[in-house]
Amino acid sequence: MITKALLEDIPALTLLINSAYRGETSKKGWTTEAHLLEGKRTDEQEMKEIFLDPKNTVLKFTENNKIIGSVLLVEKGHQLYLGMLTVSPELQNSGIGKKLLAEAEIHAESLGISSIIMTVISVREELIAWYKRHGYVDTGEREAFPESEIHVTVSAVPLEFIYLEKKL
């Protein structure tokens, strides 16, 4: 079931997001960034700030009272930014991500927004291909990947974000 996440979901969401993007557990899934980045993907403080911004919505995919997927949706004028699409590594490739994408489109349409944008690390070719199969196109826009205490690059290749967009 997909519903809006609540403040009390932050600890479970933080654990899920970090397990899917970084570290050993993320290597069980195909969307890991562990070969590119060290550290955590997010922390509870960042998640709290996300929840407190009224332009943000976090959707959660729950099964048997456990959060197994989530996505961040951010209202940015006439576009909806989609970020942190997460599925538990053991359950990736089971259709949960596709269902969260579909729900993001419903959310955008409910806001009168006709375009969803996102950024993906340019070397994540398999992930970019997945999004393209779901109707997203490369806008040609690029942005340097931000270095921080959370995002520690271990890739020999310089990282950058590419922008993908889907018109609804």
C-alpha cells in the first residue's frame, strides 16, 4: 500500500534509504551506489527537514506494516522533482519502484503539475535506462555532484548529475 509518510516514519525511512543506496546491504540490489560513494545517503536530521518543508511529500510503500519503498516528491513551480526513489535491496526488481513512479505521476497531476524531473548520477547507466523505459528523457542539463561529509566519492571517474524529465 502506498500512503503519505509521517514524521514518525523517519527512523524506518532513514534506515531503508541508507540500506538501499550505500554500504554492504545495498549490494544485494541493483541500484546501489556503494561502488561510487561512501557514507550515508541521508540522516534523520535531513529527513526531518524534508518533512517540515510544505513543498515536500514523502510517499511510503508498506507491506505487512513494514516500509519497503519510498520516494521524495518536491513541488518546484511547474515541475515536480522526484528524488530518493528507494526499494528495499532484497525486493528490487519486483515492481515496487514502478508503482511508486506511477503514484508520483498521480501526485503531480493532483497538483496540476505536468512534468516530473529528477537527477541521476551520470555513470548509473542501468538506472538511467530504467527511467528511460518509464518515459523519462535526458534534458541535456548537467550539474556537478556535490561533495559533502555525507556524500564521499570513491569513484575514479568524476561524478555529475544528469537531469531526466517526463512530461505528463
